[in-house]
Amino acid sequence: MKKMRWFGKLCCAFAAVTLASLSVMGCDLEVDDKDNRYEEVGYAATGLSVTGQTTSFVVGSEFSLGNGVCTATYSYGDPATVTDEVVQSGFDSSAVASSQTVTLSYTHGGKTVTTSYDVKITSPIKSIAVTSQPTKTTYDLYIQNVPALDLTGMVVTATYDDDTTDVVDNSELSITLPTKVGENELTVSYGGVKTTVTVTVGIFVSGDSGNASWIPLSMCGYTGSYTSTLWWTEISSGDVEVAVGSAKQTVFVNNSYGTGNWSGAVYRIANSDSTTEFAVCRNDNYGWKGDLNTGTEGALPWVLESNWNWDTCIADITGSTEYVTVVNNGTTIDLYLHFVKNGSVIRYQYYKGIVGDGNAIKFRPMADAGADITYCE
């Protein structure tokens, strides 16, 4: 090995002489050495981005990202959230400023990466007012624990101590969410000042485990691989009844989505005595109705709304929290699937207009081949 070390140094010396004009660097590495830079540094940061950050501050306030999320990329491996590790510079709230550049920095693996954005510094806020109502103020169905409040069309105007006014970007607002059927007065906050806006909810579904809308763990606790040739042999008991004009919900985590786009959760909707199957739906845009005695599949009428992506379906669904909501309209049934990651809906599928019989229905989710699903209250 000593000869190898000598040979490596000779090669580096030769390279330094013959390629001096190219400023060759790093010849201090010997042939049988590991690249210590990898051991000491690991993988270096290559980029930094921020989304959802606060961009408006009043005079004298402290810097805050608000709901901002910082994401770093690396020379090797997946991106990571590094919100708590960034350092800001450039922020100064001592005086009013229409535009001020703030820079965020993040260091990893000996490399520092930055991103910049503009903020404004305003006079203290005297009041805010909703000067244009949201386009949507009535919700036939509101699912509390899924990001579903639509602020499109809403305009909030702030009045400052110096009597100037400005329209506030909706992303800067903090707003409470509906909590009940009927009228809900929502509190809109900005810079410590509040106003209200009212929305009306037809059917309200809560994620509170103490609420009757929640399917108990004991009623939907199927976990494991699908082995039967008939769906209903796996789900013949424990179905939850959903009355006309009401909704039921269950929430579970897709720990592993299996190996194919079909390997996930399956949802079965039947009549109140579980003898007539109205629909079986999978979360890959596929569903059918059938005969409970023979297993014969038939056409399933529905209106499907989805942002499914076949190229990324397994990665998207694996590790997601899935909110499953079934609504009994009477003669029709709607099934809403929301796949949530990092606080936002990454995928959704709605099966609307499944034909029922005008009576109570029975509903139950189960797992398909290869899926690892954890149900939770």
C-alpha cells in the first residue's frame, strides 16, 4: 500500500504540472484513502425554498415565518423540511417600508444555500373589513379536518393608523373553520385585528372521535391482505349504518400502499340488511356493483371527480392520512376520499351519485392485496 500511496502522489504531482492552467485541485487525496469529505460532510445542501410565509408586518413587530415551510434539497437523497433550522437576515421593522428583502439561509454539509423574498412594513392596523364576500358561502357538505374552506372571491381591506388602506392577501389571514350544521360565523384575523364572515353548512362532518359522525375503531379495524375471492366474505359483519341525510367518516393511515395501484383501501356500500350491494369502490378510480350471492360484477353509475396521477400513485398514497366520508342522500350515495400529507390534500377522489334505495345504508372500508392500513379514532 505504501507504493500505491507514492504512485498516487506522483500522479497528482504530474497532473498539477501538466494541467496547471486548468487549476486542478484536490490532489492531496491518496489512492487508497476514502474521500473524507463524504464522511465529514455527508451530503451537501443544494437548494432552499419557502412557501406560505408571512409577508406583511407592522412597525415594531418581530420577524416570523407564520405558516411558512422551508424545504431544502441535497446532493443526495430526498428533500427535507428545515423550517426550524433557517436563519434570516435583512428584516427591519423599525420604519414603514413598502418593500424589503428578507433572506433565509440554511447550512448543511459545509454548504450554505439561501432564498429571498419581499416583505412590507406597515403602520399599526386600526381595523380590517371584508369588503367582498367569498364566492362560496354555502357548503352542502363540510368536512372539518380536510382543508376545504374556499376563500375565492373574498377581499379583506386593512385600515392603518395613518388612515391608509390596503387589500390583504388571503394567504396572510388567519380564519376559523365551520363547526356545525347551519350558519357559522367565522373569525378573520390579521395583525391582531379581527372581523367576521358567515358561511352556511348543510351536512357537517367532524373528526372528533366523540362525535357520532365518527366510525369507531372496532367497526372498521380490518387490517391485512385480501385473500378471499369475494369481497363480502371479508366484510360480512361490522358495517356501520348511515341514515338518510347524514354522513359517516373514518380516518386511517396508509402505511404501505402495496405493490400496485389496486393495493390499498376498498370501500363497500350496501343496503341496511347487507343483502344488496350498491357499490364497491377502490382508491384507484375503480368501482363496481355486484350480486352478493354470486359475486357477479355489474356496471356502477357514478360521477367520478379525481386528481389521480398514475405515475406517482403509490408514492403519493403511501404514508398519507386518508379521510373517507360517505354521505347518504337517500336515493343516491356519495363517497369522498381525501389523501392528506403535510396538512394539504395531495390526492382526492369523489364517487358521486351511486344509486341507493332511499333507506339507510351500511358502509365499511377494508384492505386490498398487499396493503398495510392502520385505522384510528
